[in-house]
Amino acid sequence: MSRNIQVKNRAPAPIQISAEQILREARDRQIDVEVKAPRQQITDAEELTVFRMRKRKEYEDSIRMQRQHIGTWIKYAAWEESQAEFARARSVYERALAVEYTNQTLWLRYAEMEMKNKFVNHARNVWDRAVALLPRVSQFWFKYSYMEEMVGDVTKARAVFERWMDWEPDDNAWGAYIKFETRNKDTARAREVFKRYVACHPHTRAFLKWARWEERQGQLALARGAYERALSELDEESRTEKLYISFAQFEERCKEYDRARVIYKYALDQMPRDLVPDLYREFAGFEKRRGTPSGIEDAVVGRRRLQYEEEVAADPHAYDTWFDYARLEESTGDGNRVREVYERAVACVPPVAQKRFWRRYVWLWINYALFEELAADDQARARAVLKACLQVVPHESFTFAKIWLMLAHLEVRARDLPAARKVLGNAIGRCPKGKLFKGYIALELQLGEIERCRTLYSRYLAWSPGDCAAWTRFAELERTLGEDERARAVFELAIAQPALDMPEALWKAYIDFEIAGGERARARALYERLLERTQHVKVWASYGAFEAAAEGGGGAAAARAVFERGYAALRQMDLREERVILLEAWRDMEKARSGGDAAALRAVEARMPRRLKKKRMLLGDQGEEVGWEEYYDYRFPDDEQAPANLKILEMAQKWKTGLKRKAADAGVDGDGGDDANGGA
């Protein structure tokens, strides 16, 4: 009778165990035990033979499976060497070389085995085969020659070097040969090797090594000859600043300071300035140690010149750097260098035709012209410089009057007045400008050409009729000539212009002209005409001061009348601050009068306002309120009486309006009664 087994809980376990987890735990619980191979002790020749046979079989099997694996060959040969089986080891190396003879490590291990075991002839044969098959591997030659030298066979070592030199190796090979001859104290052979070296490798490094070697041998003349041969045989591109510096330092060590200085200067002249920063630095240091003050200055100039070259190379349009560079060259007194710098500077034309970018640039031309005329005393060159500048400037967009004027004055100094007038006439006709007219007029005035000045002023004012300063200078010219009527006519034409840039200055000049001429009536008439055009407070104050003037004026009464008129006009226009200014001028006039009227002064002071501090709302651009600001306002005594009178009138108006309203109401009531009666 079978019994049914009931499973109580078929739900999955809360912690599931995976096969991966079981394997991981089994591996972690394993105990790592080092299994060492049993130590084998060989006791007789038969066991040794068996052992060697087994090892050889293992190596041969490995080689059979990986024939190209050189590491196995090397281990095999090293094992044979450890067993003192040198013939077998050589056989293994030879078999390996048959597989890959270009492997350098294989040749090195082969030769080292022979040398380590003192098989010199075998080693010599290995090296000889290695250098024959791989002549460009310098390590083989180095070890070959070193082995011959160590065994004391100098002749064979030299022969190895000679074979090596036939391949024209690099500098290290030649250096090793030279050191070999030096160690053997054969200076003549070493010198011959150096000559072959510089012939094989004609570059700065070879010549420097030769010269320094000769210097160490105490052969200063031969060392100098090596440097001189380098300068004669090397082309300009191969000569480096290191060569010049080494040569100069050699001469300095020999106490040949003049020679060293000449070498430095020759190098600075021959080599590009931006490529020899160390040369400038060494030259400056040499001059500080051995030079004169002038030499030190030359060295400092050289370093600064190099600095400026670097700056202008980085930014050709850095005109301030060009100015400094040109001044530096001018301080040296070398005209050719100065011209070269200026020519390079003016060649950097601003890329944009806007005057603000050209202002500094034009001063390069001006300084260039000044240098040619003043320092070089060459007016022809200065004239050519200024004309070249005028050809560069885009006169259609803008011009520079100072260039035209400098060229004209240069022609005057050259006693060529027609050429000067031609220059300025060309300038005015091509690109008229106020400064050009002023300069031309000043030139003709200095020459006493009054009619030409008048003609120029006429052209000037025809070109710019609103220039009040030009009108004033024209009238002043006529006044200085005693032509008052002409001056007055000029002023009348000026004030008749519809548009002026500074009319107040023109009117003032006209009035001052009449006052200076004693024409008080004309001046008074001008004031009246001016007041018809403007009611400015300064005009009233000036008019009042004119009337109060002691000589020929209308006296205090006339002045007070003017101030009264002005005060009334400003009050009518409600100009408070201007009224205060006028009252202060009036008060100053009353105080300035000697023996003045105290009552009149008190009357003016009684009119002075009280200053009040007030607040008002500030409005933004969009009309919004942005805050409050404080300001000062003035309250005049005569303005305070007006509100009281206005209040009485306002009350009377209200009373009259009330009466009219009552009368109207009474009339409306009477009309309503008649209608009622009629209806009845």
C-alpha cells in the first residue's frame, strides 16, 4: 500500500541559488597549494647524459613547433653554454642565424658568449660576419672595436674603425674613432680623423667639435683655423648663431677682445635679426664685460632692435612700436637703417579707409619727412616723402591738412613760392578744409600778400558761409589794416547769413569792434538789433554793462532802463533762473558804481528771490514713474503779489456767476406760472 507524499509549501525559496554562485563558492574555498617540481640530483655520468638528452629533446620540440621564435634559440644556446658544450652552443646559434640573420640580439648574444668564455678568435669571426652583413648597425662596430682595444690589439681596432668610416657613419661613430686615437695619445691621427669627419659631415656641429678639441689640446691657432674653415666652407644657411657665439667666446678666452667684437658684429650683420636672440644676448654680455660705453650702448640697441622686430612681426599695424623702433635707429645715427625702418613702417597701410585708423599712421610719414629734412639735411628726400604720403591718403574720403601745409612750408624754405602756392591751391581745389584755408591765409599774411588773403577769405566763406570764426578773422584782418568800413561790411554780411555755427560769438565780435572804435551809437544799435533776434539773459546783461560803462555810456539811468526791460521780458517768458542771473548782474553793477545810489541797490536786492527746495516726479523713457528728484525753485517778491489780486478777481467772478444763475432760475419759474394759467 503506497503512501502519498504531500508537499507542504510549493512557493519559491526567498533566496535563490544559481549554478554560477555554486561554482564561485567552490573555487573560493579551494586551498592554493604550490606544487613544486621535485629536485633532481644527478649522481653519475649516465644520469647526466639522460638529463641532457631530455632537455635537448624539449628544446628541439619547441623549435620544431616555433622555428621563428628567436627567444627559444637563445635559451637553447645559453643552456648548452651552461653545460660547457660550446660546440653545440655555436651550432645552435648558427642554426638560428640561418633562420633570421638580421636579428641583432642574436648576433650580440653569440659574440658575447665567445668573449665571455675568452674565445677571442671565434668572437672576432662573429663580429666580422655581423658587420659585413649588417654594416649600418653601429652597436656591432662599437663592440667589435672595443673588444680589439680591450685585448690590446690597437692596430686591429684601428682597422675596424677604418672599415667603419668607409660607410660614412653618423657623428657618434666619428667621435668614437677620435676618442680612440686620443686615448692612444696619437694626436696627429685624431686630427686627420677630424679633417675626414668635417669633409664627410660639413655642418656646424662637426666644426665646433673639432675647434673645441684643438682648444683642449692647447692648439689655439689650429682651433681658430677650424672656426675660420667653418665660416669659409659652410654656406650662409648652414651657419648658425651657435657657431658665431662659440667663435667669439673662443676669442674672448684667448683675450682677443677686438676679434670677438668683430665676429659678433659680422654675425649680427649677416644673420636675420629675428633668428638670433641668443647672439644679441651674448653680444650685450660681452660688451658689458669687455666693452666701452659706446660698445655697451650698441649691444643694448641690438637687443632692443630684436625686440621691436618680434613685435612688428606679430602685428605690422602696431604703429607705436614702429615709432619706438624708428627713434631707436635715429639715436644710432645710421641713416640707412632709419630709412629702412620708416619704409617698412609706411608700407603697412591701414586696411580701412576711416580717418581714426589713419591718424597714427600719417605721423610716421611726418616723422620720416622731418628726419630727412632736419637730421639728414636732404630737402629733396623730404619733399619726395611728403608727396608719397599724399599719394597714399584717400582724399576722396578724408585728407590731412598738416601734410599739405608741411609740403608747402618746405617749398617756402626752399625759396620756391610758386610751388608752395601750387601745393595749397591743389589742396583747396581737391579737398577743401578749414585748416587748409587757415594755413594758406597765414602763409600769405606772413608774406604780406593782403589781396591774396582777401581772395582766400572769399573762397573760404563761399565754401563755408556758416563759419563765424572765419568771418571774425576776415573782419579782424580788415580792422588791423585800418579798413573799418570793409570790416563793418564783412560783419554785416556775416550776420545776414541764414545759418551760423556760433552767432553769439559773431555778434559779440561785431559789438566789440564798434566799441573799440568808439562807435557807441552803432554798438547800441547792434544791441537793439540783437535783442530783436534773441532775448538771452547774457545779451541783456552785456547791454546793461555797456550802458553802465564810464566812458561815453548812457550812465546808470540807461543801464537801469535796460535791466528793467530785460527783467520784464524774462518775467513774461517765466524764465526764473535767467531772472536771477540778470538781477545778480544788476546788483553787481550797482555795487561797482563809485558813490552809487543806496536806494537803487536796496530796490534791486528787494527783488532778489528766495530759493526753495522742491521735489518732482521723474519719468522714464516710456513715461513711467521712476522716482523723485530734488530741485531748487525761486519765488520772487513781485510774483507773490499777483496771486492775491488774482484771488480777488476770482471771487468777483464767482459772485457774478452766482447772480446770473439766480436770475436764470427766477425767469424759469415765471414762465411755468403763465403756462399753468393759460391752461386754466
